[in-house]
Amino acid sequence: MPTCRHCYGTYARGQFIHGNGPRAQVCVRCGVEKGLVTEDEVASLYDASTANARFSALARRWSPLMWLSVLWTAWILFLSDVDPWRLYALVLLVVFTLLLPVYMIFFSSKHMAVMARLTPDYERPKGH
């Protein structure tokens, strides 16, 4: 994957502006910030609402892993010494841990559909 020569970010080819000279190997964000292109010329630049929606979709996708790690930490620190709740909480955590990969596999297509809906169309120019 190409690297932007201004911010050194690595992006897919669709996130770069096209041209030679100062426009070569420049991502759309740096191209707009440096004045090489206008926002109307780049279709793949995410506006603030699209960027927030993509971030929200990623947060919804990966938040169960974060919550599961928080629950395991709480069980290790607090509930492992409480006599009747130690076993109940352990069984629930084991069940949730085993079901989470299945849940993520089943809903991966929904996540990919949401991300595809939030990705702007990209038409590769002739010669690229």
C-alpha cells in the first residue's frame, strides 16, 4: 500500500489524489490541507459526519471485546473471592467468552455492509 509523502500515512490507493509533480503520492486529506485539490475534486475525502459514522460502526463492532476484558478483570480483582458468586460469575464469563467469537462471525457481514455503505465511491482514473 502506498505511503503519503506529507503525513507518512499508509492508505489504500483510493485515498490518494492523482497527478504528477507536487500531487504525486499525496493522500486526499493532505491534498486538501495543502491546497493541492479542493474538497469537490476528491470523492474519497470523508466529511465529519461520515468519519463519525465509520468510527461509531467500528466501536459497535469491537466493544464486546472491550467489555469482556473489563468483566474478566473485575472477576479476577473482586469476584474471585466472593464464595457463592465466584462460580456463577465464572460460568457466565466462560459462556460469554465462548459465544463472542460466534457472535462476531455471524455479524461480520452486517459490519462489512455498514462500512461499504459509509465508504464513498471511487473510480480509478485512466492510467492508474
